[in-house]
Amino acid sequence: MTTLSSSVKPKATPSLRKRLRLDALGNWIFLLPGLFFFFGYMVYPILRVLWMSFTDYRYLSREPAQWVGLQNYVNAFADPLVYDGLSRAAQFTLMFLPGTIILPLLLAVLVDRVEHRTIATIYRVILLIPAVIPGPMVFVLWKWLYNFQIGPINYILVEVLHIFTPQTAPQWLGGTSLTLPAVAIFEVWWGLGYHTMFFLAGLAAIPKELYEAARIDGANEWKLLWHVTIPRLRPILAVLVVLRFGSAMAVIDEYLIFGGFNRASPTYTWTVYMYDLAFKIGDWLQGYAAAIGWIGAFSMMFVVAGLLYIFRPQDG
Amino acid sequence: MARKDEEYLIQKDLYARLQRGQIDRRQFLTRMMGVGLGIAGVSTALAGCAAPTAPSAAPAASSGDAAPAAADAVAERPLTPTFYQWIEDLHPSIPAVNANFPGLNYQIAPVEGFGIERFVAEAKNSESTWDVYVGMTPFVEMTALIEAGVIEPWDDYIPQDVLDDLIPSIREECTVDGKLYSWPFLLDVVGMGWNAEMTEQAGIATIPSTWTEYLEAAKLIQSSGAALYGCTFDSHGWRSLVPYTHSMSPDVYTPEGLFDFTSEPAIAGLKLMKEMMALSHPDILLEGATDGGVNGTPDEVAFAARKVAYYTKYFNAPLRMAANWPDPSKLMMGGLPKFENGAGSTVFWTTGSCLFKHGKNKEKAAEYIKSLTYDMQIWQDSIAGTAVAHPGQLPPYQSIYDGWAASRPDWLPDFVGLITGQLPKARAITNHAFGLTQFQIAKPEWEKYLNGSEPDPMIAMQGAWDAVQAEIAKTKA
Amino acid sequence: MTTTTQMNSHANDHRRRRRMGVIIRHVIINAFMLVILVPLAWVLLLSVKSIPDAYSGTLWPEVFDFSHYSFVLQKIDTLPRNLFNSVYVTAATVVITTVCAVLAGYALVHLDVPGQKYVVFLLVASLYFPVRVVSLISIFEIQRTLGLINTTSGLILPYVTLNLAISILIMRSIFEQVPHELIDAARIDGCGPWKTLWTVGVPLITNGLVVVIIVNFVTAWGEYLLAATLTNDQAVRTLPVVLAGAHGGMGQWAWPRIAAVYVIAITPGIVAFGFAQKLFFQGLMEGALKA
């Protein structure tokens, strides 16, 4: 680190730049390991799915797939389940996204001010515990907690607080109107500490003098949060919002586990429909499923573009 | 939710500030440390187990592992059966059978949560890691496995005396175009189970044999306070709607093999479900918590938690749930009740073995499956239960029942006799590419009647039929 | 009281408000900690309930039963092996991804690579593309062609890809913060690109490495779908798949027994993580002191 200050030099001379350019193709070798994986396990499968979406590919059929042009897309746009599926995914996203951004942000602001080193460490360790629990185990846990008849949440609501009777107790999981909020709650729980850590990292970068200066000017804590902290966390907020939007719209495991394949369930989103078509129903219409996948992906990217515009870098 | 990761812009933010001159380089680097400090957490778990990163030390990802090289399908490979996980869990004496087949490469099938995808993918390459799959249920996946060219019939390998020993209705279930594609192993029949502690408390001495009696007994349970709820069922069609329908008449399948939702017996079955719901827990229609919603269902929880007295499902379910009671011997079981004017049938299905077309060791596989399915210890464990499991699944062979009738083993419980009486009348769900999925597609439609949003059961069932037809039309399009 | 003009009392008031603030802050933080910990404590309690108590719904059991742990250890005798598999796959995934990300991030910022704009565009686009479900078939085909089905090591390849794009982008933004002048200076001094990366680049990007490592650790450690599809031997599988198998509906697994599996499965991670956390903090503090 000490070498840093002494080795900052003016821009390299043009002749040096030129010499480096000769190595340009050779420099590709640095990218090769990453691109090998990226193309092999990501780009190629995506392109294959794109190809499938223009065919009548049926996985179980022994007939070769026929090119059908845009037929799958035409069918999909006339399929009410596609619209329902997208709308359900969007509803979940609206329930999940605010909680998974705002709560960790507040928690990070609080934890960031803890000066006692041991206590701060303990908080950070606890925060990350949910992140080391494998997904299937998180689902099992909340399946228990939410159980209608003998889960602890309803036990407390019915037997301890007497807010409900066994007949009127909330039916959390299994395809009711409460299922999406219930899934959103535990998703927020799962990511609470993890996201808090991101914000903590961002907060650590905000100079403490800024706060002191603002305090001396008479700003209260809320003003500090609103005018100092949040503007400075804006880039992190942007990335979190955009990427969490992406993952929330494309949730599938939780829906399969907590809502099954019941088409009336709010958990039967476009991803579940796609899975159902591709792996369960009839001849496994993977061509059609692929088209639905691309429609879902395009709808998402449309919104993402909007979000990126909203969060576009602003100077000043 | 797959965690994509976002933190790279954290650093971006720092850098932007650096460029704007808000912080100098030294501050920048110090704060970067701060960032590392902040997110240090999880990575350090890794520090304990991973070698330090060095570009030259990147390990070749495909370095050989200690795994049995099952994928290398060489001609000399040992007999390789693959089992659905639950079969191993429920039948602990399978390893004893395996011990008689030295060199056997016993495996668990990669099917949970994902079905038969692996098998089909392999068959497309004209290969198979395994020789035989133990875990196929005919109405669920047999048609698909045949259509996709994954499996072949047993006829060339199964001994004639075994074929003749199969109970006729089971043999029919496992046969397509005159060929036996599933060698049946475990028989599940839908019947009735009840908690005797509760029926005793309610003063019920008789076993309900008709649905009228069943509903009355359930009402008595509730009015006497013996339990919170009178009766329950599993809302998945093949476990409730279909058996209730069969108890009126099993002749409810169209010529192409689909369940006729609009038939009179089906309507009667649906109305019965609504009557039962009035005596049951409010979450009865909800999806279960495991296996895509079909298991870990609310009825199981209610029965295990001793909140309900009467239960209709395949016997494995009440047995498994009663194992959680303080006194599991309070579980009683019998045949499915019937409508007064009904046929008194029910539903059964078998879980059996299929022979991979591109597998090997086919004669040996037949030998193994015969040995497995005739193993008397497995049947005793299944029916009488062991310390670890009590599946209550029954054998598919007539000769075994005949043997028990001739000299009754002391471990044989009464319910087996009650069920075998009903077995000749029982009918499997007809095999079809939509054999199982028709009930998943149609469930929200018939439930419109059950949850009250559609008062006319006929209209609800017409909706169910239309939904299935619409889905089939997509396949044909 | 606040109207008083005395400086002293004003300061006192300020100090007291500050203290109140600290207390309120800790109360709120601890409420969040409870939200995180109480569900896990409930699982711990469940794992020692007798089976009938577990199904009675009451919070505190009448009868404790500590036998569930020995039951599951006997029933899933491959558990240590599965744990090892998970550690192995996770570690390898993290190492490979990190190496790929460092190399690519370095090249994209500090080296002249023709077409790097397109590479970055592709990487960013891929972040927003939900490819998981349908690409599974393709991935299966690839693995089969490579003969990597049913090998623990084979899982590493698709796992590396799960977070590769984001890892490269993280490293790219990290390297953007390493001054070009520094890299150029090293090269004027005669260092090749590799040596420059190793001697100048890597020491400056340690906290970026931490981020990439965490991201990959979390994903690989909990991955289920690929692992369940691409492996089939119990001894080859990773922990999450085996756990999911144990709670599958048809198995003879009462709630307290699954809870025991739960505790066994997550404790090593938490303990290792707790210890390593301390070491890491120490290392950082020492490093920080020297600077």
C-alpha cells in the first residue's frame, strides 16, 4: 500500500500504448477460462432454448422437432395462463421487493453505528447464519412454522393470543391468497442478513465526518438518513433492486414446494407453468415452454430497462 | 431464490467518489478494507477449508472421484437397479435381498422433484445408466416412458408362473397392448382408517360400511367432542375424488382412457367430498408441503396430530401418520365405504419395476425382481411394521394371499383380510399420458364447487373436463 | 428544561439523548436478531421433542427425546460424506470462479482486449435472463457428453457458471479502482501482464475477492436443482439433496427427526463460519495496524 502513492505516474506514452496493442490478441487468454464456462453452460443453453421456441419440440415424442416459426408465440399470447402467470409473479415481486430492500437498509444503518467491536462481530455473525442454510432446509423450516394446524405461528395466534379460532386461523401456505405474502416474508428473512451486509459495506465507505458536519448543521437522524446516507447508497440500491427484481420474477422452487401444480394457486406463475409444460404435461411441450420462457424473459428485461433508467447515474 | 449478486457496484460507488475527488486514494483503499471487513463473514468459512487461491493451482474440474463409475456403461457392468428413495425408506429389508446378489450396484434414482427426465434423456442417446427402475406407478408415468422409448416389456424375461400369479386387476393395470411394462411390486389400496381412541370415546362400536354411516359417525365424533374434526381426505383427485367415484362405479373412463368428470358417479363423488368438508379442518383443500404439493398434505398433519377421527387414503398414509401417536395401536383400518346403491369398488395402484430398453443384464434383472417381490420378510415388515417404518403396502401375488389364508401368520393384522375382500372389485386409474396430470389440471375447476364459488357440481365438473381437453389440444396442435 | 441557556445542561441533555438513542438502537437490532434466531431455536427444540409432542403443536414439549440424533446418523450413514462433498464442491467452485473472475476482470480493465465491450454487454445481459429451468436439459446433455454425470466433481462446472458473470463484473469494477498508472508503471518496469497482475493487481483487490468468494459460497453451498438432477448415488450427492430426500413425503421421517438432520447439517457451517470470522477479523486488524 505504501508503494501506491509513489507510483502514480502520468499517462503512459503513445508509443507504449502501441506496443501493448500488439499483445491485444494474446490478452484474450485472460478471458478464456471465464468465457469457456460462460459460453458452455450459459450462452449455449440459452440459444438452444431460443431455437426450441421456434419448433414444436416435444420431449417425449420420438418424432423430430418441426420448425413452426412464431406459432408458439402466437399461441402463448392467446393463453390466459401466460398472462395470469406473469401477473402473479409481478404481484409477488411487489410484495417481496420493498421488504427485502428497506429492512436490511434500516438494519445496516443501525448496525453500522455499533462501535463495540465484539458486539458488532456477534451481530454480523448472526446476520449471516441464514445465508449458510441450504435452500431446501429453509423451505422445510418455514413449512413447519407456517403449518396451519400445528405450526408455532398459528399456535401463538390461536392458543396464546386468541386472535383466531382453529376454524378461522390464517391458511398461510398451499395456494391460498396468503401464500405469496407468506413466501415473501420468509424470503425477506432468508436474505435479511445477507443484504444488510451489502449495505454495511456501502456505509463503511461513507466518511463519518460527513455525518458530523451535518449534525453540527443541526440535521436530525432522519434527515441524515434521507439526505446523506441514501443518496450515497444509491448505486447499491440500484443493483439490489434490479437484481432482486430479476430473481423475484423468476422464482420457481418455492412455488413448486408451497403451491404445487394447482393452477388456481397464486403460486402458479409463468415459471411454474413453463416447468409444468416442459416436464409434466402430456408429451412435454418444451417448444411451447421455451416460448413462454422467452416471453417471460423479455417482459422482465423491459422492466429492468425501465429500472436502470430510473436509477441512471446522476451527478451532483 | 438463486442469489445473484449485486455488491460489485458497492465498489463502483467508492470509485465514483474517488474520481470526483471526494476521497483520496489512501482513503479509498482504507475504505475498501472496510468493505471487506463488512462482508467478511461467509468467505471466512471457506478460508478454513479451501487452499489459497493461486491461478496456476486451478484444479482440473473433472478429476476422478471415488464415485462408482455407473455412467460408463460397459457390457460387463453388474446388475444396476435404481430405486425411488421412499421405497428404500419404507422397506428396510431390501438390503437383505440385495445381499443374495453379489456385486449388485444398488442405486437411488434421481427422480425426486424432477420425475423421469434423466431416464428419457439417456434413452434419447440410446443408453441407460441403470438396468431396472423400481418406483414406477403405471397411471402416473408408464405411458410417457413407453412413448419416449425408455422402457421395454418384461414379457421375454418374466417367468410364466409369476405372470399367472399376478392378481388379474393388477396385471391389467400393468399391461399395455398385451405386454407387461410394469412388474408390480408394492400395492396401495385406498381404504378407511380411524382413530379408535376417538371412536371409543364417542361410543361408536360399528365400522361404517356406507358413506351415510361414515358421515354420521364423523358427526358423532365432533358432537361428542372426541376430536376437533370428524373426517378428512386428501384433496388430490386420485386419492379422494376417484376412489369415491369408484365406490359408486368404476366404469367412468372414456374410450381413450380419460376420467369422465361429468359422469354421474363422479358427480356423486364430488358431492360426497363437500359433505365431508363440513366435518373437516378448514385447510383440507390446500396443497401439501413436499413433492410438488402432493405429499405432506393437511389431512396427514391432522391425522398425525390426532385432530380427526376418520380418514380415507391409501393405507400407507394412516399407518405412517399413526406412527406419530403415543399409541399407534389405536389405528384401525378397513375397506372404503360405499354408496347404498354403489358398486363398492375403490382405487388401487401398484409401484413396480420397469426394464430399461437400453439397459443390460435383463435376465438377471428379472431374477432380481422376482426375488425382491416374493421376499416374505419384506411383506411381513410392510404389513406388520418395523421399528423404522410401517408402509402397509401389500403384495401383488395371489399365491401369497392364498398362503396366508391357508395358515394365517400370527403377525397378520385383520385389515389385510378386509382389503383383500375389496380388491377384486377395485380398479386402477386407466393408463394415459394424462393419467395423473388430468387431476392436477382439473382440480381448481371441481374445487369451485367445493369452495362454494360454483353451486352447481355439474357445471364445475364440466369445467374440469374442458380444462383437461384444452390441455390435450395443446399437445395435438 | 431544554429551554435553559446553560451550556452544561445542554450538553448533558445531548448526552442523555445520545444514550437513549444507543439503547433504542440496540433494542431494534436485537429484535431483528431474534427474528433470525427464534425460528432456528424452535428447530433445535423440535429436534429433542418426543414424536407425539412434536405433533401436538404446543411449544414446550412434555417429554424430551434425544434419540433422534442417533436415529438419523444411523439412517443416513453417508451424512459425513455428503457434508464433505458439499465442502469440496463449494470450495472448488469458489476457487475456480474466483480465478476466472480475477483474470477476466483484470483483462477487461487493464489489458487491451478486442471486443471487450461485447463481452461486458453479454455478461450484463445474462444477469437478467432467467435461464435456469429450461437450460437444465442442455446442461444435462453437456454433462452426459463429457461423462460427468453422477460425479461430485462434475457439479463444479455448471456451478462455476451460476455466478460467473456477476463475479467477473465485480472483479471488473474492483480493477477499475486500481489506477491505470500503477499498472502501466509496473509494465514500464518490465513486468509482463501476468507478473503485473500477480505482484501489483492481486494485492490491491483482496476485498473484492472476499465479495466474490461470499457470493459463490452461498450459491454453491445451497444449490439443489442441478445436484439432484446430475447425481444419483447417495455417496456422491451434496448435503442439500440428501436432506431434501429425507423430508420427501413418503419417507418415514417424523418432524423431530428431520429437525435433527437440520441441526446436524447447519451446525458445522455456522461453527466453522464463526471461527473463521474471528481469524479473518484478526488478520484484517493486524494488516490495518501496519498500514
